[in-house]
Amino acid sequence: MVIAPYAVSAAFLYDFLAQLFGILSTPSMKDVHDRNMSFWSPNAYFIGAFFLPQQVIQVIWLSRFWRLSVKEPRNVKEEEEVNRMKSYVPWYIVGNVCIGTWMFFWNASHLNLSHLLVTLNTLTQLTYLFAVLARPDQRLNPRSPSSLLTHLVAKTFAGIGILDLLHNAAAAFYVRQSPSAVTKVLTGVGFVSLAVAPATDWIFGACLAYDLVALSVGQGQWGKDRGWSALLAVYAVVVAGIVGVRNWYR
């Protein structure tokens, strides 16, 4: 019996239904967000705008994984394709279970506990990105649908995971606070370091720039430190430029 397709499908449904519950329940995820604004609070609608297309990509990845996994016999090419996807299965399951469970703690305003789950998810996805996808045999191959879809799912998961991590950390530990000079510098250094990392490509790089735009817009609306919003916008342009130049010369 092929277990992996059932396991990843169950993990996806758990996370998807948990997020829907979080959106529709009272208080909603946005209600908790609005009550706990801080210097890493993004515009909440940027998270929603990212969520829908990312779910669509996951469904396409899942459907292909199902089709290849249950097919018997498989030729050499199909075996290579399904193996590219199998490498992500345990990481994918951990991520979806963490984020699905995170929602319940977030909506209950147990933000310290929700932070543990979002941290676990982000570290899991970043480890897969930098330790597995960076290997020569796992690097992005645009001619392979399985490779392209796996990279899209994993890197968007990691990209939004960084925003989730910053968002939850600020909400849990720094409510209604403005960023210190050290925080401003470390934010820029952190994003630029990720942008220049060897494993960062146009997919993950675009997510980093998107995160910074979401933070900039959120901080501009919150109004606590408009200079911080402008600086985040500059960081977004810098990161986008770094990623664009690096990928142009690859």
C-alpha cells in the first residue's frame, strides 16, 4: 500500500481546514493580529493574498504526486520524477501540521505557544531549502515538472514562514513597541543575508521581497514609525535587486 500520498493529503487538508476555521471563527486570525500590532506586523491582507495561490500550487503538487505514486509500473523517467517529490514528503507533513496547529494557539491568544510552532515550521522549511534542495541532484530543473513544483511549494512555504516567524515573535513579545536601531539593522542584515545565500533563487528571493513589502505596508498603516515603513520598502528594493542580478547572471 502506498502511504505517502495519503499522508501528505491528510496534512494538507488539516492545515487548509484549520486556516479556514481561523478565518471564519470569532475571534478570527485577523482579530488577534489587530490586537497585537508591533514592529514586525505585516499588512494582514498580504498573508491572505499569498495563501490562496500557494494552496493552488500545493494542490497541483499533490495531484502529480498521487498520479506518479500510484502508477505501476513506472518507467525510469517517472521513477526519477516521483523520487524528486518524495524527498519533500516528511518536511511537508511537519510544516502543514505545525501551521495548522499554530492557528488554534494563535486564535486563543496563546502567542508564546504559537511561536514555538511557527518557529519549528520555519526552521524545517529553511533546513530543507538549504540542506536538501541545494544539493546538485535536487537543484531546480525547470524541464522537470516534479522538480519545479517541489521547489515552488517548498520555497514559498519557507518564504512565508519567515514572515510568519517575525510576525508571531513581535506579537508575542513586543506588542505595541517600535523597533530599536539594532532591530532595524538586524532585519536588513537578515534579509540581505538570505538574498545572497547560494541556495536562494528567483522563487525564494521573490518571497523575501514580498515579505518586506508586506511588512512595509503594515507598518505604514499602523503609523507607529513611518520611517521604519520606508526603510522596509528600501530593504525590499535592495533584496529584489540582489535576487534579480544574481539570477540574471546564473
